[in-house]
Amino acid sequence: MFKWLEKNLPKIVLAPAVGLISWFVYGFVLWTLYISFTNSKILPKYELWGVGQYVKLWASRKWLISVDNLLVFTALFLIFCIVIGIILAIFLDQKIRAEGVLRTIYLYPMALSFIVTGTAWKWILNPSLGIQKMFIDWGFENFTFNWLVDREMAIYTIVIAGVWQSAGFVMALFLAGLRSVEDEIVKAAKIDGAGLFTVYWKILIPMMRPVFFTSFVILVHISIKSYDLIVALTQGGPGISTTMPALFMTQAAFHKSQVGLSAASAMMMFMAVAAVIIPYLYSELRRENAS
Amino acid sequence: MKKIIIALITLAFTSTSSIAGPKIEVLHWWTSGGEAAALKVLKDDFAANGGEWLDMPVTGGGGDAANVALKARIVAGDPPSASQIKGPTIQEYDQEGVVAPYNIDSVAQSEGWDNLLDPMIAAIHKCENNSGPYCAAPVNIHRIDWMWANKAVFDANGISVPTTWDELNAAADKLQAAGIIPFAHGGQAWQDATVFEAVAMGIGGNNYYKNCYVDLKENCLRSETTVKVFDQMRKLQGYTDEGSPGRDWNVATGMVIEGKAGFQIMGDWAKGEFTAAGKTPGVDYYCAATPSNNGYLYNVDSFIFYKSSDPDKQAGQKLLAKLMMGKNFQKVFNLYKGSIPARLDVSMDEFDKCAKTSNADIKTAGAKGGLVPSFAHGMAQGNTMKAALQDIITEHFNSDMSSVDAANALADSVLANM
Amino acid sequence: MQAKTSSSNYKQLEQKSRYTNIFLRWFLYFVLILFASYFIFPLYVMVVTSLKTMEEIRQGTLLTWPSGLNFDAWAVAWGGRGYGAGDTFLKPYFWNSLKMVIPAVFFSTFIGAMTGYVLTKWRFKGDSWVFLFLLFGCFIPFQAILLPMARTLGALGISNSIIGLVLVHTVYGIPFTTLFFRNYYVSIPTELVKAARIDGAGFFKIFFKILLPISAPIIVVTVIWQFTQIWNDFLFGSTFSFGEAAPIQVALNNMVLSSTSVKEYNVDMASAIIAGIPTLIVYVLAGKYFIRGLTSGAVKG
Amino acid sequence: MKTLKIEELSKNFGTTEVLKKINLEIDEGNFLVLLGPSGCGKSTLLNIIAGLETINEGNVFIDDYNVSKVEPKDRNIAMVFQSYALYPSMNVKENMVFGLKQAKTSKEKIEEQLTKVSSFLQVDELLNRKPSQLSGGQRQRVAIGRALVREPRIFLFDEPLSNLDAKLRVEMRREIKKLHQKLKTTVVYVTHDQTEAMSLGTKIAIMNHGVIQQNESPEIIYNKPSNTFVADFIGSPSMNLIKGKLNENSDKISFTAEGANFDIPINSYDFNNTSELNNKEVYFGIRPEHIYFKKSNEGDFEVNLRADLSEYIGHEQIMTFDLANQELLAKFPSTIKIELNKETKLYFDLTQVSLFDSITQERL
């Protein structure tokens, strides 16, 4: 008995984590999958109904708009976060005075929830209270910055605020990556005549592949999950122009008595997440087994 | 004074037995100034009767967050004792089998609610397709089709309260020319829909409203009248300011109070903001119904009671139901809230001008077939259909969608969700 | 064999590089400060606004400096206005949040550390699959699991309790904490564990006496991450807790969204800052270790 | 014209002085080894030559031109690093031609150089591999190749062999030596390994605490160390330094070890400065290999000492003797049998001794 215990101790220790995740992640996903095939309305029902919810989902204007928004948002969010993150990391890596202070400034938005900062952002972006008013008060009568209330542009304000919140984290990841590169590589490149730009562009950034991967995964998952951001800034408006899948799903389940439809949309989101994450996890596994 | 003594005595007696006394947990989203003060009346009343009140306020998104919490609790098998649910949604919950009519119906019977309420209002609160036992208690009747105007601004621009939509547009043009924001509006989906239903009832008339938004007839939704309604919406949109999208309703009300804007179209809860700012109706501001033919858009706030096996909670539910329909509460609460009592026999003496108007109008409207349920506030339709209508209305209001397209989209959206 | 660079040529090169360097330096600081202002702007607005009176807010712009240090709004946000109904303020909720955060961070970190330890130092067939199995939990959109979660909590009899919230946050923290610890422990030589086993140390002794003492960098990263996530959570808090037991983000939301017609921006901003102070402190004080911790393992993920 | 000249060079990191007024010169085609214990400043000096570190004081000249503020790439140098510092994201070929590409060399020239160098170093088979797919020795070759293709004026090597195992290290050492013989390029080579230094260098500069202790040919460094540090640092086991006193007596000079009852005559010693030698406190230095077990030369000094310890190292053995309570190490062929704890007759080769002032530690 004791021997058995000793031999299996590692697995026993693993059991709580595996058990919890099996139930709370996979069990719940299966539950959602089941519900997506029912005609649940105000509360979950367990009578099977078929694929009607999926048909309804893809016929819904709002869902299509939200998928569209997600694509636009994810693309811009990724590009800006990574570009700004890299630029800041590279610049901070140049033996900068007050690096600690700057780093903290770039990183702190991560610390605050959007429930907190949304208040400020909404105010700043609001044309009659924020930046636009500020410039008009300064005498720039014709200055306009009304993206928040412009249905074509509102999605970009969400990008601005989203990038603000996450770019610092990407910066931290890249800075950490750059700091773990051996000095001698940079020295060798300098002797080889590479300017600062070339050193980063041709040598260091290609070495950051794992960091790119990590950032990509984290950012994609943030953008697919983004909810607080939208609720705090636009609540999906003006109109329904900034609706995103997470908001759609939440509204369907809790506000519109469409629990089944919500489950179907949740399944679509799972699939999107899986489509991005599983290849990543797979390649990760292969890389590890190779080494 | 007498009341306080009684309260103190009850308190003294119940302090030892408070664990076993009536207990209630109420989920609501009344946390803003006037609403919270109104609710406090009930809480105090409840405590004075030896009950223990567990407050469960969840604000955000006009009840969205509260809905999340409510469903989570129902699914968890641990629903609150009562929550703020109204209109056809009461039936939806009843069909899920989570509502407890057995409990408060006895109170309703012994108190004679059938005699105290208008039959139409009473039916809303009965389970089993509006004809069974009572399972919800109404606390008030809100009127939606109100226009709130700053009197000083109107006077300064030589405007009197408009009685037709054309007059209203003319007034708005005048204000705009004078550099005042004519229409204070918060661009949120439910606010857009609130304005829309007032316009629909006013421009389309009462029968049009019932056909379209209560009975959801397709040909009505696609009709020329609907196009006209959307045209008026587009006009109103032109009268809003740039900062409108996303603004909370009470901020919009504040703009009228401060004279930054001319008027707002909003339910009578807006009055609470005027009162809180120390303004008097007729003196500082106008409260007038939006132009219509004796129409009256009603919205009844009510509480639904959930099944519970805890005898303390059942006792609490009974007590709460009784207090909610109590004469005193209905009066005091509505004085704060801006609405009028659901109970017919409450004296309107202490109420202000606006409430009196409302109380008079509801009777006229009832007689002339103008009493219609608000769909924007979930009285005419369940949540799914409400959202289906609201989505199109808000999309139209916030884009350059044509009125014809909007009317068709509205019909399509309704059909898709049938 | 090769051309020698002439002396005038060298001089040119010298000049050029000096000017380029000076220019680059200026450009560097310019860009860094530009971005710093983008990042600091909302916080600046929040702090400045919270110190103004409503009158000042109406008259000035976003950037205007307050006329004096006026902490009235802060006092209101923290302790209320002193009237009964509808007077929400943050003080009691602050402690609720602490009661929830501390155990949740502790448990999730501890379980993550143990799991990471097993997955790297006691490898068995299929352990990578177990890791991936756990990792997928990072990517669950939380709105989708609210209802089944409610059901589970109800069945466990801990719906609407701090314990329930601790459980929820612990569970959804495990994928992240496991990821952090695993990636860190992978970089620690397995020889260390082997040596300890030869010295007669058992499973737990190796963990507590050998690995845990050298885990400081990754513990810092994990704790910061978890603390931030849990402290800032609104969704679970608003769904699975109520009234007086609500965490601070819920209270903040209630405060900010339920004002009267005159929106008191100063109080809103002060409340927002108060709700954000603990995480801000954690980042400012431990930010340095955060980067260091990321360098020592987490990035390699 | 000196290929490399360093003038009064000082460097400090904050308050720590790493280099103190260094002066150094190398002629065309020389192989200079910077040798010293870790932390002596040798790598910093190399980095300064390369232009990778700034200078606080002094100047660096290449071909008589002051390059103190010139960028590394414009100094006409190439460098090989301890960790090889190959660019991990590029393959071998890309690694090797990267510098040429940066210098905008013509395509034909790049191809030509690449072919030449890769066949010379026998890495032509590896051109398409990534550094992670190479063995340590192969990486080293590629790193050298990367330096070679640029045909620099000066090669800088920063401990290039210390990441290799012992056998490979010897092999690569020979290859570097051959390379230098063939190309005759000036080399500055940093190491802490004296064998490497002795076998490779035409000149060795021994450094300690940021100061060059001695800069001479390997023979002179070995035979005439300029101070006790150099004497101690070079040779394995290092030179015996016996504390004692000099006696000058009518032109005859002799050394008496502390506590010893015999004098060692100093006859053929070439003093730098002969003033006041009498009673001077000195170290008498003699290398273990200059102590014999039988008389070889006429001038050898004979003494009886007790053997305390014997260390067998294959072809040789190292014996420890007691000289008036000071340890004396000697190196003999392992075929010689010497009994422990017994007096043995030994012969000091007095032509090979060194004397150091015990206060200044400098060679007399």
C-alpha cells in the first residue's frame, strides 16, 4: 500500500488540477455544446431540438456584425500591440535613464481593470467632455475627435483603449526576451557592421520567435474574450456597430432569453479559440519532444 | 412618532428572534438616488414589521448585470426571494417552473388585489397565462411617453409645449438655431427604443401601435406608417448632440435641468432627477405627454416571487407582497420614484402636477383605447422580441439606414425571432 | 591583403557616428516619452479629476491642474456621503475583495506550483498531454461557463459566497499558474532533483526544500498575475456574489453607474483609483521582479 | 608603423577601475596573447580594441590612426567569441557572409570569399545548417570562418576555446596556430589558460588588476618573469618562491632561506640593479623542473632535503620537499624512485633562478 502510494504520488498530486479542469473547463464546454442543440430560452432546457440555433445564429445580422468587428479588432489589436510592444522593448533596451519609471508606466495599465479605466477612457474619448473639447477650449475650433460616437470609427476607439491596456505587457515579454539574449551576439553583429536597426531587425527580432508566439496567443485570446472593454466604452454602440461575440453571447444568454442561441455562439467562439490555440499547442508539444 | 415607537418595540421584541423571523433577499437594480430612496421606504417598512432584508443590488446596463446574477442563482437552485421582473417575462419564468404563486396568491386573495388593480394590470401579474393565481406584485405604473422640457429655455425662445410632432420639430429647429441642443438624449439601445415607441404611438396612433408592437403583424411593421415613424426618428437624431451615444439617461436629464438642452423624451423616472435638483414642475420645467391621440404607454415595475422551501423566506415573501401592495408604500414609493401607484385607491393629493396628469391620463386613455404596453420596457413583448425590435431601432438611429430599409429590417428581425 | 582606411576617412566616420548617435538618442527619448504620455494620460486624468471640485471640472479641461489638493471626492468614494439609501461607497467592499483574493491567489499558486513540479520533475508517459489538457483552460471565454458554474456552485452549496468565488478563481487560475511554474521548472536542471533523491529526500521534501526556495522569481510573476486577474474580475464577482458580500469591482460599477443627474466625475474617478490602488501598488513595487521573473522562464512558453 | 598601439588607456565602470594606464604595441603579423586570471581586465581591453566599449582615458591606434571613437565595423577588425555568438536564426552561410553584406560587398566577391574560407576551414558541408544543428567544434570553425571572410587587419579572439572539451581544445589550438602561420594576420587573443598562451603567442601580455605585468615573448615570460605574480602565474606547478635574505660579501652574493643553515651562491645572475643587495629580503625563485635529482652542470647547487609528498602524474612526478619549513616542489621523471620522509640529494640549476624583491615583488 505504502509502496503504491509512493509510486503514484506524483499522479495523485496532479489529480486535483486535472479533476478541476476536467469538470470546470471540459465538462462545461460539453454542457454548452449540449445546450446549443436545445431550444433553451430564458433558462437552460435539456430537450434536444437540433441545429436550429446555429442556423439562427448565422442568419443574425448582429452576429455577422460582431464577427466582422472581431476580425477587424483582432487584426488591429494584434498589430498595434506587437509593434508598439517591440518598439518600446527595443528602445528601453538602450540603457535608458529612468528605465524603471518608464517600464512601470508602460506596464501599469495591465494592473487596472477596465471597470476602472473605462470610466476615464469614456470621458477622454467623449467628444463633448474629452480630448475634442480640450482642443476646442484651447482654440482649435475645428478640431474633431469623435470616433467614440461615430459608428464607423467607434471600433477603433476600442482598439486604442485595448492597445493601451495590453501593449505594455507585450513590451514586458519582449524586453524579457531581449534581455535573455547573450551580449556576445550583439557584439558580433556590431563588429560585422550591423547598425542598431539591422541588429534588431535581422538578428534579435528573428530570435524572438517564442515571444512572438506567446504574445500572439495571449493577445488573440484577449481579443476573443474582450467584453469589459466594450461594455465600458460603447456597450456595443453606437447602435450595434461595436458588438463583439462575447457581448453578443452575454446579451443572448442573460438579456434576451436566448440561452440556446448563446450556447451556439459560445461554441463558435470555442472553435475559433481552438483553431488558433490547438495548432500552437501542437507545435509546442512537437518542439518539446524534439529537444 | 407612533410608528417609530411601534417600530422600536417590534425591533426590541424581534431582536432575539430575528433569526427565525421573515427573511427576504431582493434582487434589484435601483441604486440611483431617487430609486434607492424609494426602495428604502420598503426596506424600512419591512424591518418595522420584523423582517430581515438582504439587499442584493446589481447595477449596470439597465438590469443586464442583474439578469446575469438572477439567472446564475436560479440555475444554481438558489433563487433570491424576489426580483425585479415584469411584463411577459413573468410568464416566461413561470413556464420554467421557478415561480411560486402558491405563496403570495393567498396574500393577494386576502388583500383583495383584484379589486385594487385595473384588470389589465392585474392580469400581467397572474401566472399560468395571465389567468392563474398572482405570482408577482406591482409597485407602480410608469408612463413612458413623457417629454421633459426646460421651461426657461422654452420661454426664452418663445416656445410653448408642442402638441403635434410637427410643432415639436419646429420647436427643435428654433432651439437649434439659437445654439441650444434641442433634444437631450442618451444613445443607448433602450433609450433609442423608448423614444421610438413614443413616436410610434404618436405618429401611428394607438391601433397602429397595438398591431405592430403588441401583435407583431408583419404588414403593419412594413407599412408606410412605420416608415414615417423612422423618418421622425431620423429628424430627432438630428436634434441630438455629438456626445449623445452611450450617455446615461440621467446625464441627459441633467442637460435639460441645466438648460444646456431643450427637452428629453423619457419615462417619468426622469422626474426624480428634477426633484433631486430642487426643481418644480410647471415652474422650472414642463412635464407633458409626447404628442399622441390620448395614448398612454405604460410600464409597470413589479416583483416576482420565486420558489423557496425555507419557511422564513416564505414568510418574508408574504410580508413583502403585502407591504408592496400596501397603501402607504404605494404612495410613498411613487412619490420618490416619479410614477403613480398601481393601486387604484391611493389618494393623489400629495402627488405633484406631473403625477396627477399621469393619473388622469391613464383613465382617459383606458377609456379611449389608448392604454398600450411599452415594448421598450418589456411590457408588450418578452426579452427576445424586445431585443429583436430594439436592435433594428438602435441601428437605424445610429446609422444612415433609410426608413424603408429600417421598416423592412424590423419586420425581418421580428419574423426571424418568432 | 586589404585596403587601409585613410585617416581622413576615419575622421569622417567619427563625426558621422557621433551625430547619428546624438540624433538617435534624442529620437529614442522622444518616442519613449511620447508613448509614456499615451500610457499615463488616463491615469493622469483620473487623478487630476478626482482632486477637483465639480465646478473646476466643468470649467477646466481634462489636463487642467486642480486648484489644490482636495480629497473630498476620495472621502466620499471611500466612506460615503453619510446618508442612508443609495449611498454606495467602497470601504466594506475593499475588504471583501481582500478576503477573496488572498486565499484564491494562494491556492491557485500552490496548486500550479505542485502541478508544474510534477510535470517537469516526475515525468511520466503522456505528461505533455496532461499539460496541454490543463493549458487549454486559459482560453475559455468566461461568459460561456457562467450558467454551468452556477449550477455546480449550487450543487456544492456554495453559491453566492466568498468561498464559491475563491473556488472559481482558483480553478480558472490553475491553467495560468501551471504554465508559469512548468516553464520555470523546465529550466531548472533535473540533476538537482536527482541529487536530492540520492540524499534520501522524498517527493514533498524535494518540492518544499529544494524547488520552492529557488522559485521566488516565478512566484512573483504568478502572484502578480493572479492577484491582478482576481482583483480586477467583475464578471464572476457580479454573478456569484451579491449585496454586502460583493467584491470591490462590483461596488465600483454600482457607484459609477448609479449617480443622479449631475454625474460626479470627481467621485467616480476617485472610486476608480481606490479600486485600482492595490494592483497599482503591486505593479509599481514588484514590476521590476515581474520582468525579471518573465526572463527566467515564463517567456520560453 | 604599429598595427595596433594602445596609449595610456584607462577604463572604469563606475568607481571600479578596470584598466589602469595600459600601454601596448603590436607589430604586423604578431600573435599577442592577453593572459590573466578572470577579472583582470583582459576581456575589457579586447572589447575596447574592438570598439565595443568606450574609453575613459587614452587612445587606441590601428595602423597609426586614432580609432578611439570609431565604430567597430569601421576598425577593420574581426572577433571570435567564447560563446561563438553565431546568429541562431541564420544558417552557416548567412552567418559567414553577414558582415560582408553589411559592408555592401559585391555578390561575386562574397561568393568568392565564402568558397575560399569554407573550404579552408572544411565547413563547406555545413553551409545550409542552423547553428543549433552543429557540434561545438563545428560552431567554433564557423565562428572563425565568419571572422576570416572579412579579411580584417586584426583578429580578436575572446577565449575562443574555453567552451570546448579538453581534446578538442588541443586540436583547435593547433588549427589556430596553423591559421596564423599561413595568414600572418595580426592577432590579439584573450585567454586565462597559460598553455594556450605559451603555445600560440609570439608575445604574451600578462595582466592583473587592470595592469600589464609583463609583455614579452613566451620564452622571456617563462625564464625571466618580471615579478612574483608572473612567476607564480606561469608554469605548472608554479615557480618555487623561497623567502630569505641576500648576503653580499666581497663581491660574492649568496642567498639564505629563512631558517636554513646553508647559503646558496648567486653567481651568474644578471641583476637589473646591483645597489644595496646585502641583507635584502628577497624571494628566491626556482621552477620545479630546474631542480634535478643528479648533477647536470658544474654550477648546480647541491643540497639535502626531506621528501614529504609524491604526486604521480603519468610521465612525471611532483615531489614536495621541506626546505627549512618552506615547501619546495620539484618535477622528476616518474621512473625515479625517491623514498618519502628521508633526506634526498637535490641539485638546483642556478642558471635558471629568479630573484624578487620581497617588498616590491619586482625582479631584481
